[in-house]
Amino acid sequence: MQKTIINIEDLSFVFDDGYTGLDHVSLSIDKGEFIILAGKNGSGKTTFLKHLNGLLIPTSGMIRVNGKQVSKHLIETRKTVGMVFQDPDTQMVGDTVFDEVAFGPENLKLHRALINETVTRILKTLNLFHLRDRNPSTLSGGEKRKVAIAGILAMDPEVIVFDEPFSNLDYPGILQVLSTIMDLHRSGQTVIIATHDIEPVIFEATRMIIMKKGSIMEDGNPMALVGRLEPCGVREPCFSKFNMKPESWQK
């Protein structure tokens, strides 16, 4: 039996200007799932994601991570649920790639030898070790996003959340980041990807949730839901439109 890692009950969020960002959202997420959160810009995807690790606190309703209410266990939640933002530059604080990835463990006050060992292992796993002395600002878009992922992995989360991970990347950059995400999922990570472009990941995902105006419109098998994307403002994948066999973007 799969273990539920995140449970969301009747979640609503209203911004200071009165705009409803989330409208009575309820769902659960099991350990090991690979979820696409699909929806057009403004559908509530990012607002939803920011609730998963307490960056936003609900106006009403409740989120529990591993059975604990997020608003009452923020530090523990943020160790469990790591978030990679759409713009990796917003997460970059280190002068070198190594320093960047070490930032999180340093804030946890881990022993220096353990930090060095952890960072070295993760950089080697993600094929970033040769960039360890580079300034993150000098990297390509795909490399920056991988460094952001490495920084989250250094915190050893159970869930990794990606907000538009393929935005502003060229095709090689998309493949680079997709390969990293797939490796994470195969290693047992729970993965949630918010995107309005589902083509690169729909073949790989185990579940798709479609949002519109802050509400859940559809939730189920990704291949079964492709025909219901465009009414919610999301482009239907080419393979579905042209009645072709779906293929993985993984080489």
C-alpha cells in the first residue's frame, strides 16, 4: 500500500487584494508519485505549490505533510518538501557552484566534513562536479537549473516540487533537466511539476492534475486526460492532436 505524504483538505487562499488564488482544493499525494500540475498562467499552480512547503499559509483549509500541519511545522516541512523555482537565479546565493549547493546544509548547522561529503556526492551524481569552482551566474540555463536542483537535494527532501522547470530553456537544456528529474524519480523521489507545456513529461508522469481559476478541474491518468487540456487553456500534445503514438523525450 502506498503511503500518503501530503494531504490537502479544503484549501483556499485569498490574496490581499481580494483575488481568489485557490478555491476549496482537496487532494492527497502518495510517496513516489510523479505528478504533472497543468494549467495556463494564472490558473493557481504556483500559488498551490507555495502552500506545499509553507511559503504561503492558507486562508482556510489545511495541509499536512507526513501527518503534520504545515503551518505549525514549517522548518520540518521545508526539509521534507524542496522547491525549485521557475527562475533559478532567485535561488542563487553562493559565489561558486560548490558554495551554492552547500548553502542549505550550512544553515542546518551540519558538520563541515558531512557538508563537503554530501555536496561532492550530489555534484558528481548530477554531473556537475567539474563546475564546482564556477560562479553560478556564468552557467547556461540548463546548468543553473541543475545547480538549483542540487541545492535542494543537499537538504535531502522526500518531495521535490518544480515550477515551470523547462521555461526559457533551449531543447538541449530541456533534455538535460528532464534527464535529471527522471533520475530523481527513479531513485524514489516524489516529483511534482507545474507546467503549461506538458509535452516533455506526459509520457513519464503517473498522474496529472489540471487547474483552472484556482480549482481542480481534472485529476487522473495523464494519457486519459490529454483531450481535456485545451478547455483549461493548456496546449494538447502533438501526438494526441495528430493521433500519433506517444514517445518519451528521454534518449
